[in-house]
Amino acid sequence: MSALAHTAATVLAATDYTAAEAKGIAGASSAGFAYGLAAIGPGIGIGYLVGQAVQAMARQPESAGQVQTTMFLGIAFTEALALIGFVVFILLKFV
Amino acid sequence: MLGLQTLVGNLTNIALLASEGEGGGGVQFPPIENIVKWPALFGEGSFYAFNKIALISMIAMIVPALLFYFAGRKASLVPKKLQNIMEASLDFVEKQVIMPAIGPEGMRYLPMLVAMVFFIWIGNVFEVIPTSHMPANARMANPLMLAMTAWVMFIGVGVKHNGLGYFKSALFPPGVPKALYLLVTPIEFLSTFLIRPFSLAVRLFANMLAGHILLVTFSVLCITLWGFTPLVLVELLSFPMLVAFTGFEFMVAFLQAFIFALLTAVYIGGALHPEH
């Protein structure tokens, strides 16, 4: 985080940047942080979810099909947060 | 954190030094315009402008139609060859998508879900097909239209089977204390009618775009590092990664089509029986 603050302070202190350039620099330097932070929660969530699904399948192999479908559903819902983070990354970096 | 900064600074210096050895430049990533702006193959600027994405979408529409036409033209009781494959795909959608998400009465939605799976899957698979290397669903327009189809579909099914009571049961879930409706109803409205189609579209779009950018990154690394410099040793790492990710994206292409159809089925199932 201090790197982000450092970049922001440098950009703000320098007077020879136009507003658009300053926005570009700040956006590019915060894009990585935005995606990194957005990936933490879904990463933990998907790991826990798949771990529990594997456990369920190991305990009851006959219900593996149903567990798998439910697992994919859960992954899809959890993963959406990380993907919105990725879209935010693209927006910060390139738009 | 300060140590990290110094490390990053050192790495940047090393990378700059290394790139100067090849006459400057370093790793040149293609600009983002390459996946945002597509020149038209013909009819530039007019209503009939037709670019690569439109071509891939047309292929993704025509190929399944032809496959099902030829599979069903001389349908026999004991399926052979093509008919066998297509029946297996219908069976997959029935067993993996409809039965767990809707139940037996969901079989009437089989044509729509199968069409969705095939359109999304074939559009996605062009991500790893040489000479194309672009998934049609990495443009927001395609996932958005598909998500709006699903949105209209599940609201339509809900209204058809439950009348306007569908909105009542969706917005005012039973068994909640009266005062809490102030809190619950706006949340339910947002999550059911706005966030559902949005997340459905963004899930497909961002997955395919991320996969495309991932493959581009490793391809660019492989191309740039190729030469008589010590950096060519990195190729030993980056090229197997490119191959592995190509295989991974081939899997993701199908998984996203499956998940899109599964979520559509879940939403339709929820609209059919809003009490659950």
C-alpha cells in the first residue's frame, strides 16, 4: 500500500503532469492493487468451497454428480466477484 | 514494503538493461485497441459492417444448426455416428443442467439451453483455434444479448406460471417480519432483476477476456524472448506455460458455456417455483 501512496504522492507533487496524465498514472498504479484485493476473498471462498465439495464426494461417491453441479454453481457465484475486480482492473488501466 | 520497492526497482533496472541489449524496446504488448476495435471485413461504417467477431458468431450459430439438421435428418431408433454424438449432448444437458436445476418439467426448455450451450461453446472455442485466437464472447455485446435473453426468459416464465404473484413472491419473500421488508425488498429487487443479468454477462465476458489476455501475455513473452540472449532460457518456462494455458482455456471454453446454461436453468427453476 505504501507503494501506492508513494506513487500518488509523486504524481500529485509533480507539477508538469496534465490532469489526464496524472489520472492515467494513478489509474495504472492502482489497477494492480484493485485486482489483487478483489482476488483475496473469492480465492479463499473457492478454495473452501471446492475443499468441502471434495470432502463430500469422498464421503459419498454415489452423490458425486449432484455435488459437482452444485459446486460449479457455487464457484460461478463466488468467482463473479473476482471477475468484476478484473473488469475494474481493465477500466482503471485502459479507460 | 520499502524492501519490496527496492526489489521492484532493481528488477525494473535489470529488465531495462536486458532490453537495451536487443536494441531497446523490451517486451512490447499489443495495445488494448486490438481487442476493443475490430476493423470490418466489408461494409465499413454502414449498417452491414461485418467484422471477425460477427463472423465467429455466425459460425457459432450455423455449425450447431447444421450438426443437428444432419443428425436428425435420417433419425433412426438405434442412433449411429453423428446422431449418437448429438444425442449424447442432449443427454448431457438433460442430466447435468435441467434435472438438478429445474426438474422433469424443465424438459420444455431443453432446446433453448442446448442452443445456448452450443452457441457459447463454439464462440469460445475460437479462443484456441489457430488463425482465429479470439473468443466471440470476449466482446460485451454477445454475453449481454445472451444474458438479456435469459433475463426475459426467467421473468417471462415466472409471470406465465405464477401471474403477477411472481413479483410479489420475488420481492416480498414469505416468512420475513413486516418491518424487515424495508431492507429486504430493495436488496431482493437489485439482486434478482439487476445483478443477475449483469453478473451473468460479466462472468462470461470477463472469463473469456481474461483467458485471451493470458494467452496473449505468454505468446508475447515467447516471441520477444526468442533470440541469442541469455533470456532465451526463460522460454523454457514460458513456452510450456503457453501450451498448458491453451489446454486450460480449451476446458474453460466449455465450462463457461455449461455454467451459463446451468445458471439460466437455475433462474428459470426459481421462477417456476418461487416458494423455494
